[in-house]
Amino acid sequence: MPTTASVAWLATATAGIALDVAAARMNSAGSWVLVVYGIVITVIQVWITREALAREGIAAAVPVANSLSVYLQSLLIGLGVLLGLILLVLPGLYVFARWYLAPVLLVRDGGGRRAAMERSWDMLLLHWPAALGVGLIMFVMSVAPLAVELAAPALAAEYGFAWLLATNLVAAVGIVGGYLASVGLLLNIEQPVSTLQEIFG
């Protein structure tokens, strides 16, 4: 699993670098570039989720070729969370936590995007604080480089590509870590003997 996670990490970082370079050359991040980036990292998400499940002897229902379904589900979840954040911050965080397992449930069980979101909502009725904590930690890790760049824009200009590489490598840790953490959380809810160490180890 460490090798698989490393490949996913490097692939995610590479996709991030490609996005940043494309955005810089176009002087903005065109919507099509963001869509392509979203699809690419969703393919990585589905692949590493399948690998993590397979490590536990679980055959995933959704193949990597059907990653678009997971991408569309992520858009639905994002809209729901955004609506909650617009209304008030806390409802957005609550929705984020209750739907945290929807992607991994869709990959594992199939059955459609809405059904996976409903299963996640029901499964995390009592466990949503854990999902929120894990999700926020991984989210902060993935956006921390962007926050540093916004706070100190001179760093990007001074270090150029080295800064671009470093920020994307760090952000990729949070992104891939979030994928693996969702698998670990699911297994710990359903099979308490499983641990995050088994997934990451």
C-alpha cells in the first residue's frame, strides 16, 4: 500500500502542477482546465480507493473507467456543502461530515450516486464528528500551501517552479490522505478491528 499511495500522491501533485501551469499561461484557470483536473484526480481517487478496499479483501463495484460517476457525485456534494456554508457555516460543515463517506460507498457498492449519499448520511448519524474531524484535517493539509501563497505571494515569484512543486506535493498529501482516511473511517465503523494503520501501512 505505501507504493500505491506514493504513486497516487505523485500523480495528484503532477495534476496540480499541470493545472497551475495551464492557469498561469492562460492568466486564469479556465473552467475546462478545472473540469479536466477534477476528473483526473477523481480517477486517482477511485483507483486508490479500490486498491485500499482490495487490501482488505473487498471487491469494489465501480471500476476506474466509471470515475465520472464519482466526479458527478462530488459536484452534488460540493453544491450541498456550499449551500450550507452560504446559509450558515455550521450547516455546511454538518452536511460535509454526513456525506463524507459517499464517494467510497459509491466505489465499493455501486448502486448510484444518490443511494451512496443516503447510505453515508445514515451511517454517519452517530459518527459525523469523526468524519468532520478527519475531513477537516485533510482539507486543511490540502489547502495550506494555497493559504501560505496568498499570505506571502512573493514566495512564488522568488522560488518559481520549486515553490510550485513544493506546494503541490504538500497539497497532494492532504488530498490522497483524505481518500485513504475515508476508507479507513468506513472500515472502522463497519469493522472496528480494522484501523487506519492497516490502510496506511
